[in-house]
Amino acid sequence: MANNPTVDDRIRAIQKALVDNPTDFSLWQALKGAVEERKAVWTSRYTNDLPDAAFALILSGGELDDTDKTTPRSLRKLPHHIASVTEPDEDDTVDWPHLLNALARVSQVEGATAEELTAAETHLRGHFNRINEAEGEGEEVTE
């Protein structure tokens, strides 16, 4: 068993490969699969209760409810922060598996403009790069 890489090891290896090949769709698919295998399960209720700051993208056309969350909830895309988030740029509330999942899925969001997708991807990559740097990895994910 010692020769079998853990899911975290596979995720790190894929991340490193993405540094050199950021447009390789197969790597993003592999990352998505590994993240799905590892990620914490967030129920629909948990995700619906997250504040808007937990999402990389909120599509237009919604309204804020009495808890200051966008309705309909389906307009909120790419969750990557835990419930205690207060500001979108906080790195300490980022859920790593959900961040990786959001990075893998950003190009699949329907109904967003190219500018919205670019802004969401830039936001997510910013978290990824800052967290990687803080953990001593020092490698960035670029386009």
C-alpha cells in the first residue's frame, strides 16, 4: 500500500503539471476527479446557507433576501469558502477541495459573460496562488 499515492498526492502532482500545461483539459478533468474523490460533501442546504461572499460568481438577475443572500440561489456559482467567510478575498476561509473544484469548473458555468468568467477565474487563481505560496509550494497557476 505504501506505493499507492494518496488522493492528496495525486492532486499535488496534477497541480504541478498544470503549472506547465494550464490549458491541458485532461489535467483539469483529472484534477476534478481527484477533488471529487477527496472533497468534503456539502449538502444543498449547507451551500444554500452560505453567504454570497463564498461564491466566485453571482449571475445577474437576482435579488437579496432578508438574510442578504442572492435569490434565486441558482445564480450563485463556484462556492469555495466555508460559512464563516465575511469577505470574498479571505484565504483562511477557503475550502481547498472546493477551490480546486471551482477552478476545474469555471469554464463550464452557463449564463455568464466572458468578463464574468475571467473575473471569477482570476479570483480563484488568486486564492490558489496565495495559499500555495503560504504553504511553501511557491508555484503559481497561470493561464
